[in-house]
Amino acid sequence: MNGDREPVIDAEVVEHETAPPVVPAADYTEDGVPTFEHVRDRIEGRFATSVGAGELADATSEAREVEERFEARRQAGLDKLEEIRRSMRGDA
């Protein structure tokens, strides 16, 4: 009977302490809440990225063409509006 069983392995329980989570000292409090400086830096970084992307987009020829088409369309709308106003006043 004993030949069919696997041999017993003797082991001992080892207490294992879990390490606290690694939190960058300057970015978060001990409770894991981001500091004001960290949030401000993130916002400023995103703002700078968006400004740079906008400047880069403005520097391309495609962006200039789109801007010119938009301005032409806006002016055409203003001209049409003025034409409608003149016709309503009887100036036509």
C-alpha cells in the first residue's frame, strides 16, 4: 500500500513580509495621492506639448491651405449675409 503513495516532503512555514509599494518621494504622498507639484508639472507638460503641436501644424503647407479655405468661406458667408441685409432694407 505504501508503495503507491508519493513520499512525504517535510517543509516549514516561512513568514514573508511584503514590501510596501515603491512610491516616488516627490510625486506622491505616503497615502498614494499625487502632490500638487506633480499634478502641475503634468498639466504644464501637456500644455507645452499641445502648443508645440499647434505650432508645428501651423508651419505645414497643408495647414495654411486649410486656413486659407476657411477664411475664404468665412468671407463668402459675411458677403452673403450683407447681401441679404441689403435686400431686406430694399437697397438691392
